[in-house]
Amino acid sequence: MKKLIELRNVTKAFGENVVLKGINLEIYENEFVTLLGPSGCGKTTTLRIIGGFVDPSSGEVLLNEKNILDIPAHKRPTNTVFQRYALFPHLDVFENVAFGLRMHSNKVNIQMQINKLKEDYQLKIEHAQDSKTKKLLKDELNNEIELIKDPNIHLKLKIKTIKEKIQALDKTSADYKTLKENYQKEIKTIKADFETPKVREQRLTDKVMKYLAMVNLQGYERRSVHKLSGGQQQRVAIARALINEPKVLLLDEPLAALDLKLRQEMQYELKEIQRNAGITFIFVTHDQEEALTMSDKIVVMNDGEIQQVGKPEDIYNEPINTFVAKFIGESNIIEGIMIDDYIVEFDGVKYPCVDYGFKRNQDVDIVLRPEDLDIVPLGTSPISGVVDSVAFKGVHYEIDVKTKDRIYTIHTTDYQPEGKEVSVSFEKEDIHVMEKW
Amino acid sequence: MKKRNNFLSGVFISLCLLFVYAPIFSLVLFSFNANRSLTTWGGFSFSWYGELFKSREIMSAVLWTFIIAVLATIISVIIGTFAAIALAKNKRLFKNIVLNLNNIPIVNPEIVTAIGLLLLFQSLRLQGGYGTMLLAHIAFCTPYVIITVYPKVKSLDPSLIEAAQDLGATPMRALYYAVFPQIKVAIFAAAAIAFTMSFDDFVISYFTAGSTGTNISIYLYTLKRGIPPTINALSTIMIIVVSIAVGFNFILTRKQYKKEIQE
Amino acid sequence: MFQGPLSIAKREKRKIKAKPYTFLGIPYYVLLTSLIVIPLILIIFYSITIQEQGLYYKFTLDYFTQFFSEQEFVRVMADSIILAIITTLICLIIGYPLAYYITKRRPITQAILILLITAPMWINMLIRTVAWKQIFDMINPSLLGSDFAIILGMVYVFLPFMVLPIYTVLSKIDPLLYEASADLGGSNMKTFRKVTLPLSISGVLSGITMVLLPAATTMVIPRYLGQNRVLIGTLIERKFYDSGNWGYGAAIAIVLSLIIMIMVFFTKKLDRNKEIEHDEKT
Amino acid sequence: MKKILGFIVLSVSLITLAACNTNSLKVFSYGDYIDPQILRDFEREFGMPVKLIPFDSNERALTKMKLEKFDVVIPSDYAIEQLIKEDMIQPIDWTKITNLNKETSFPLELKSLLNDLKEDENPLDLLEYMVPYFWGNMGIVYNTEKVSLADLEQYEWDIFNQTNLPAVIYDSSRDGFMMALKHLGYSMNSNVTTELTEAEAYLTTIAKKNNVVFLTDEILDDMLTTKYDLVQAYSGDAVYLMDKNDKLNFYVPEVGTNVWVDGMVIPKNAEKVDLAHEFINFISSYEMALANTEYVFYQSPRKDVYEYMITSDDYAHLREAYQVKRNLNDEIFRYVPEVKKIVDDAWLKIITN
């Protein structure tokens, strides 16, 4: 996979308040990346720096190896789905989605397109080996510019030649009339292909309709946006952001305002859309479940720093520190000592484990995921206690077992009555040892 | 019970309207008076309307009043709206200072504003005239534009501007396409307030216009021989213009209202 | 701690990339400084200095002491303010019920009525005042020059300034509140006292300011309806133009301004108290 | 957007154009004090627009003359004296005023008044700096149905103190004090503090009476319906009122009054001095002077016009006001700055009482 975006040592301070303390991050093409962390951890600021709404205090943001910090938001190949959607209340669904297209099809933008084209070609021309290709490239550039300035230029040329042919006809010949008529018909058909405002509008409509269909909103185009449900508004926001065909879609907690069921549906849909559109999504959320469900890569952040970057499974199974462990899923976190490679001790008992590479007798934190723990008959394991509370969670029970040292939270499908004396057991793979944080 | 209340309140409203329109009715009536008196009826005539259009002084005063009002409205609305947008993005401390200063002309008697401007123009050796009058009008209209538009701007979702920029609009186009349509009503309200204030202003114009600037108010105030019936004729024309505007507005309101009901 | 409304509220406060827009305020800041702040400083400067030989200015409070020692002028000031207060009260007594009854009509009728009440504001204020003079001349010329004529003229001219803000506030009160109050057994009178009045107080106060201010300083109405009676506005004008005594005029203006500001300050304070009360209740 | 901007640019340039438009003759005078037809005639004859800028008092005119440029100004005698003292106006080039002869064109009464001034212990030659425009005196307009001539002759100016009829005193510190000082037997140009204090006290007692109000131009409207029975008024205003309301007559107290003359002057900073002279000459011709007098109702300084007005049968009913009789104690106002300030301050206190 190709690297698309890179953040290099990005920091941001608002006055005295340091929000980002040096972020280094690489994001690849077609990746679904989630920035996950509690509120105030800097994830939204990171997103806004990429989108161009905030300038970092220091550091670099590279897109395709080029620094984009000098490019203003409206020229970046990124689009954003805002937290509360930021739909334009004065426009209907159709116009909201069409907004980006309309912004890109006007005089100012024609000049911008030309400038961009020139820049692109400048590079190519510089890299060109011989003067012949250089000249070829220059001609190509001029052609392209002409085409942008007047999309009908080729057609007009064609008509011109036909007209010349008419002029050249022998007026005295017998079939002069039929020939002329034929040519005129030809001109007519060519003219029908002219790009007129009407044609352009039709093309725009088609495209908007396509994107509305993509988010399942056919038939809603003339609805006023405040008459839509939260989920529908969400989809309009997504369609609106996607229609410009950005390289990166930035999503700032887009599901936060939806209710649970809708949120779950949208999670699925978003993932679908990302797969179909084939672009990179950078998704900001504080909801670990959302992150785990959707992401290819999760970036866990806290206090302006990246804690851990990895696949959802890795983050869940191998949290790098207690913060990640606590933030991702529920855990029993226990202080312990790493006696030696593969041996850890806590609550006065030594357990075999799969971790190694720590110093001898190093203080560590141990994570035991509740679903990894089992309740076994009393005495079959070194850890024993009393069932303190039982809560039914649908698929499983959440049972707290109080031992002399601590309370273990256990997820199990077997019911245990409160007050029952039991033992708690686990496998050695279930012990996750982390450096103390 | 409710019906009786309705009837009584109707009577009250009618009385108030009578109070408001009685003098205006008398103005209109005497504009058609054949003799010069404004109190005794001497027969029907259009002669004062002829006089009105012949009077260079009145026509020029009316024209200037109008030009100044239009210009002051446009300029103060532009300055004020832009400032409201900028203010909404400024630091709280700065914003509070500016908004408090903005209130000075609003909570200060007009005459104080007027002599302040007079002193300013005189110390700058600015010759009084329509230029100083326009400056003065802009100065007292803009604060009203700010207090009308700013709350509306403040209530906007700040991410709307970002959304527009994100979709490819330059910052100025983002304002034009994403912000203005939403504060349009407030801007129109501000324009209406500014226009009314400028059009109707006497005190500030009187102090700042020097001796070469004359608007309707100054013309009337400095008239030597009382108010001639040409002024009644002028008022009648103004009333007709206002009525047309009001009628037009009414039709629009009704259409909108009907539309809302249908929806 | 990690989620919920707190985080949303925090996010709203974050600074957004504002640079392209902050410069939009520059023309206004120039205007604010040059046409609002500096003139005010000039008035203060003139009122506390006396020019001595050329460009040398000397600090003095003579204008103020002189003003307060001339009982005629102090009385003019008092008269102006008393007349303005009476006018404001009458405007309130007429304007409040008027605005209230208007809100009870159908929306379309409301729009028409408000238009009808504000439309005369578009006719020149002097002309409207002169129209009353004509009516007095017709009915009873001896009333001209009386306090009654002046107050009537001021009520006439400034009434819309009272009706509009009150109407605006009243029309925004959620009708559900009335229903809720009725539902909870509130009588009409009680609903009015407990719901309408407290909620409309801000409109009333801004109406009071908008009437009091111009009424206290009008030059036009006492001239036409008061037979050239000198009230505070005219006094300042005469000090400026007839006597050419700018320092004295500026000093009177400052005294006037201070009195008005104190009055506005106290009305505002009243408003704030009410708001706090209101906040606590909800 | 573009349209609006275009409109702004257009209007702003219009305004600056209008503000910069110096290509007109700027005439600064009392409001409604010139027959506009004369201005139109002048414009037609000389191809130069005339901009008439009105003022409402001499004091304000002088303040404004310091800030702005005018070509012809028409103030009153004492204001002209001040303008001469402050070196703000230039001498009149009488060779250009072909329609008037400095020595022979003026009525005897006006001539003697100007001569007296020249021979005063504080001499002043007004004609060096101004061309007379209108002249007249001050008296009392009264309702013949309510006030008898005998009473007026008995009380003179004190009639305002004696009567309870609705009465108007002219709202100007000068004219108010003139009346008081004349009644008390002093000079109206007095600078004696005791005399002025006495006059102030006298005026204060009058001002406290309920029947007396202080007005200026309002009387021109109000007296059409005889709203007041006694009005201190200028002769020109009296003519106007008597013409419109035949209940009225004019009496000039014999204890003395203010005889005044308004004149056309050319400021030092005038931009069109030659044209200003042309204008003064134009308006001083017999035809124009007559037309102007008939329009404004004030008495012309031209002997021929003056005599026509007081002899013509058409104006017989106005003769009392048109004729400027000179009584022994009549005076002309002089420029006495130190007194002016005292009198102004006192006057504001009197009328606010």
C-alpha cells in the first residue's frame, strides 16, 4: 500500500494550552483509520490540522510526500463530515450535495484548475529528458488549458472544417443542395454535443443523483435538510463530502449524535461506502466499540500523544499500557512483577506467561480481559473469592468476584448466584504484561 | 368571555391606530388645500404639488436625504456585517471591549454624538457638507447594524463556514454562499433600521452638515416662514410611497404565510 | 468523563482557523476609533479645558461648576428629564397592551398591524411633529406650549420605539408556555403576571431606553409644540452656535450623558437581575 | 454583488463631485431672503449657477464663515462691523456697482444713519465694505381689535409688561435687551454693567409672565391667524403679516428702537470676486430691487424703490411698516464683544425661566 499522508512531529498549542505534543503518523491509501481517545486528547485537532482548519504550531503534514501546510482548506484534496453535519440550512438536500460541484465549476476555479495544470506540467517538463518531449508536453498543456477555457473547442474546430467544406463545394453541381444539407445536419449533431450550461447542469444532476443513491437517499433531493432524521442528515453530509472525490475523507465523530441502533447501522454502511469508494477514511471517535468495528488501523491518543497504533485485534489483545487497556474494552488491571522471561508474579503467586524481554523483577501491569476469565469450582485454581454481583448483559453475564486482594470482572455465559464461593482461572496466553505507565 | 376580550382589544388597537394616523390624515388633507393655510379649508387644489416640484431647494433636500440614506445604509450594512462576522471569531476580551464601545452611540443621546462629530470635523478642519454628513450617518448607523447582525452571526454553527471551505469555496465565497443566505434576514432588518434612522435624522445632520448640506429635516427646521403646504404635498407623496412599499411587503408576507401553512 | 455533552460544549469553544475573516473587521475598527471613540474624547477634552493663548490648553472644571450654579439651566435639565420620564411611562402604558393585544391576533393580522404602527416612522419626524402643531392650531391653539402638547408630541413620535421591542419579545414567547400555565390552573391574569410579564421584561427595558433617550434631548418637539421652549437639547445647541461657547456646551452634554447612562445602567441592571431569577427558576 | 459595488462607487464619486463642485457662485444669506427668480435671472444672464446657502442667525453665519468659503454674504450691520474688525471681508469696489451711487441712491433716513455712524466717537464706514441690501427697524405688530394705539403710545415698549394679552418677544438676546434698555432710557449699545443688570431683571419679570413667549420666525405663520395680540417684530415681517392679515398694524415706539441695515459683503477668501460684484450690482438695479422687496417684504435701500413703496396706492395698507421713521433715540447695533457674551448668557437664563 502506498503512503498517502504523513504527520511529522506535529504540535499544537492554543495559548498556554498544549493540545498536541508531537504527533508522528503515517496513513496509507484505502485505509480506514480511526483516531480514538477521550475528549481533549487532541484527536479532533489532529483531524482539523489535516483538513486545513487549524495550523499546527510546529511540524509537517505531508500528502504524497509534499508539505500541504501552505494549502488552504478549500484547495486540499480532503473533505470532511462534520460532527453535527454542518448541512447548509438554506439549501435543500440536492443543493447541499451539489455545493462542492458548484464551487468547483466557475470562473475562479477555472483559473485555479489552469494554475494547477501548469504546476503539474511544469514538474513534468522539468523532468523531461529531451527538448522534443518538452515541446510535446508544452503543446499538451496548452491544449488542456484551451479545453478548460472552452470545453467546446474541438467541436467548434470540427464545425469550422465542415463549414469550409461547404464553402468549397461547387455551387453549380447537381447535388450541391443535398450535400450542403448533409453537412448542415452534421453541424447540428455536433452542436447537440456542445457543452452548454444546460448540459453541465444535467451532468451535475446526474452526479448528485448517483451519490444520493449511494447513500440511499433517492427521492429526498428536494427535501429541506431540517426535515430529515439524524441518520438521513448524516448520509447527506457523507454524500456531500464524497461528491468531490477527495483522496481522504475526514469524519469528526459523525455518529455521536445518532441513537444506538442507527449508529450500528451507519457503522456498517460507512465501512461499505469506504470499500466502494476506495478512498482513505480518517475517523475520529471516542467510542472504542465503533473504532474496533470499522477500522483497519486504530490510533489511540491521550493527552496530545499517540499511545498506540495498530490493527484493532492487536490493540485489543496487546494493549501497550494501562491507558490503552482501560480505554479499549473492559479489563482487570493488576500490578505485578516480571520475575523473569515467561514468569510473572502478582498477588503473591507466580504464573507462567507468554511475555518476555522485560528486566528481571521489573514492576509491570497485567491485563486480564473479563471474557478470558472463567469461573471454576472452588479450589480448582489459586484465586478464590465470593460472587459479589451479577448483571445480565444479553449474551453473557457480568460477574464480579471479590477475592482477598481485588475484584475481578468476569464475562461468562454461566449463571452464578450472588454469595457463592468460587475460584477464577485463566490460561497463560490470557495474561497480557505491559510496562508500567 | 374571550369574544368580549377580543372586541375590547380591537377597540384599543383601533384607538391607537387613530392616534397614529389622525395627524397624517390632516397632513394629507391640507396638501390639497387651495389656500396657504394649514388649518382652514379653502377648497380643493393640486397647486401645492406643482409648487413642490418647482422648488429647487425642496427637491434637492429630498434628493440628498435619499442619497445619504441609501449610501449610509449600504456602507454601514457592509461594514457592520463584515465586522459582525469578524467579531464572532475574535477573542472574548477583544469582542467585549468592541461591543461595549459599539454601544456608546446607542446609549448616548443623539445630541452628544452630534457635537462629538462636530468637534471632530472642526478639529480636522473638514469643511461641513454632504461628505461629513454621510460620515456622521455611517457612524451612527453602523452600531445598529452590528447589534442587529452580530447575534445572528453568533448563533450560526461555526462549522458551516468550514464545511463550505472544505467543499472548495474560497473564504470569501464561503461567506457569500454559506453565511450570507443565513443572516440575510438580519441584514435586511439592519438595512431597514439604518435607512429609517438616516432618512429621519435631524440632530446629527444639523450639527455635521455645515451650511452647505441640507436634508429634509434641516430644510424644515431652518425655514423662515413656517411650514408651507408644499411640505404637506411632499409628505403625502412620501406616505404614498411608504404605503406602496408596505402593501408590497404585506403581499409578500401573506404569500410566505400561505406557503408556510401549506407546508 | 470521556464522553457526553461536556465534550461537545468544549469543542464549540475551540479556536477555529479565523485569520481570513478577522481582517473583515478592520474598516469597522477604524470607524469605531475615529468616529465614535475620538469624538467622545474630544467632548470630554473640550469640557475640561480652556484655551489660553494659541495652542495652550489649561485644565478647568469651571464649565461644570458654572452649570450647576445656574439654577435656570439645572431646571431645564430637570424639566427635560422629567418630561422624558413621563413620556416614557405613557408610551409604556399605551405600548405594552398594544403590543400584547397584537400578539393575540392571527399572524397575518399581526404583520399588518406592526407595519401600520411602524410605517409613520418613515415620514420625517419634523413633518409628523408639525402635523400635530396643525391639529392643535385647529382644535385649541392655547394648548401649544404646554407640557401636555410636548408630551403628546413625544408620545406620538416615540411610541413605535416602545411597541416594537416589546412586540418582538412577546411574539417569541412559546405559546406552549401559555398552555402549560393554563394547564397548571393559572388564570389569565395569573398567567400574564407569572409568565408573560417576566419574559417580556427585556423588551420593556429596551423600549424604555429607546424612548427615554431621544425624548430627553429632542430639539424639534419643544420648538414646534412647545412654542420654542428651551429644553436641554436646545440649550446645548444654543451654547454651541449662538454663544460659540463649545466648552460649556460640551460640559452640559457630558452631564446629560452621565445622567442618561446612569439611568440606562440601572434599567439594565434590573434586566440582569430578572434574567438571573429566570435562570434560577428554569 | 458587483452591481451593488458599482452603485457604491458611482454614488461616492457623485458625492465627491458634488462636494468639490466649486463652479457656482456661493451666496450665504438668511433663509428665504432673496426672490429665487432673481437668482434664476442672474444665472441666465451670467451663465453661472448660484448656490444659495441659508443661515438662521448672524452669529451662526460668522462661525460658519470661518470654516467655509462664500462669494457673497448678507449679514447685518453689527455682524459686518465684526467682520471688518476680524479682517474677514474685503472693501467693495464701487466702480463696479454701476446701478447705485454711494451718495445719491439711498433714502435720506438711511443716509443719515450711515453718516451718523461715520461721525460716531467710534467711527465706522459701513459703505466701504458693504452694499445695503435691505433695511428697516423694529417695532410692535399688534392686533387692532384688542390693542389701542393710545395704549401703545402711552406704554411704548413697556406694553409687554403691562398687558396680559398673548404676546411674543423676539427670541434674540440683542433685540430683547434693546427693548429693555430703550424702555429704561439707556443706549442699546450700553456696556454699563448696572444698566445691563437692570435690563436683565426687567426682562426676567416679563419672561415670568404666562402670556409672553419667545419666538422668532414662527410668528410669520402664527400671526396669520392672530394667535398673539402683541408681537415684537422687524418691519419687514410686519409688512408681510399686515399684507396677509388686515387686523394687524405696526407701531414703532418713540423712546427709540433699533434701525438696522443688512448689507452684501464679499469675504476675503471669496473665489469669484468679480462675479460677486456683478451679482451685487445685478441685484441692486431698480427692477431687481423692486422685485426683491415685493417678494421678501423688506424695505429696499434704493431711494426710488423706497419711495414707490411708501407712496404707491397698492401698498397703502402697509405704509406704517414700510416707512422707516427715524426717532431721536434710534440707534444702530454696534459690535461690542464683551457685552455680547454677557447678554447671550443672560438671555438664555431669561428665556429658560
